[in-house]
Amino acid sequence: MIHPLFPLLPRQIGGIQHNVENVPAGLCEAFFAALEAAITASTSGHIEPALTAAAKQLTIIQVDRQLTATLQSKLVYLQSLILMIIATDHSGPSHVQDNRWFGLAIDTATNMRLHLLPPHDGRELEPYTRDLGRRCWLTLFILDRWNAAGTCGQLRIQENNAKLLDSDYELLGDTTYNMFRKTVRLYQLPPYMTNEVF
């Protein structure tokens, strides 16, 4: 239910397990806790326990940087943060203003150079990692626009750092590709409401 709109997870059957099989156990636990929180927020009103558990796991990751030392670990960490954004956005007014996940996700994504075209961190990325990173960055852009429009908050990502490419249609799929285009058009905020950081 999350992936059709926000394609931040692997597409293949069994891809999620493959996605985390080579990352530290603590990060794997944090990822699945965030995934549970996002699913719970989308299907149930009783979100507090799942959010609390996921936030606790991700706090440990922030303290222990060794858990995100590899490129794959950074990508799983970013996916976890985006899942927390989705969870809080679906959890009502008491959580939607909790912007810490946005800040952490944008910092992580820009440190990975995902905002560049093509993404580049000083080495050649394998297609699977490159494509998944690209989908995560564009998903983060959409969520940023929706959050800003829904809360009258400030934009965090500049539009010129999330330009669509022709190849993104196949990468995102028809639904997300067109949602991205509409998001750019419909959620243009007046200058006094914007304060882009990237």
C-alpha cells in the first residue's frame, strides 16, 4: 500500500529482505520498526506504540555511526527515515509537525549526493543502488511538498534539485511520475512561505 505511491522499497519479490541482509542487525531492526510504523499508520489509528518503537531504534542509529558506514547501510537508513515521515504524516496533527525525520532524511540523502544528476559520491554506483537512491530522493521531494502545503510550513528541497528525467518514468511508474509532476505544479508556495535548504 506504500510502494505504489512512494516507490522507496525494492520492487522484486523478496527484495526487502535482500535489501537489508548485508546491513548491521541494529539497522535492520530499525528499518522493520519504521516499516511497521508506516503500515500501521496507514491501516490503524493506534500508532503510538509503533512510532515509539521505531523512533527508539533510529535514535540508536544516530548515535552509533558505525551502523551506517557503508553505502548500502546509508540507503537502508534513508529508507527508514522516509518511512517515519510517511508514518508521522498519516498520524494526525499531533505528529505531522514532527519535522526531525525530514531533516535527518535530507541530510542523509544529500550526503549520499542523491540530489545530483546523476547521483554521484565519487564512485560508480551499481544500477540497483543508483535507481533505488533516485526513487528515494524523488519520494522525499514529494513528501516535502505535501508536508509544506499541509502545514503551511517551509519547503526544504529546492525544485532545481529534483528535476524529472525521461528515464524517471520507467523508474517511478506512471502513478508516481504523474503525481510528481502535479506536486510541482500544485504545491507552489509563495516566496514568504519558502526557505529551501537544499
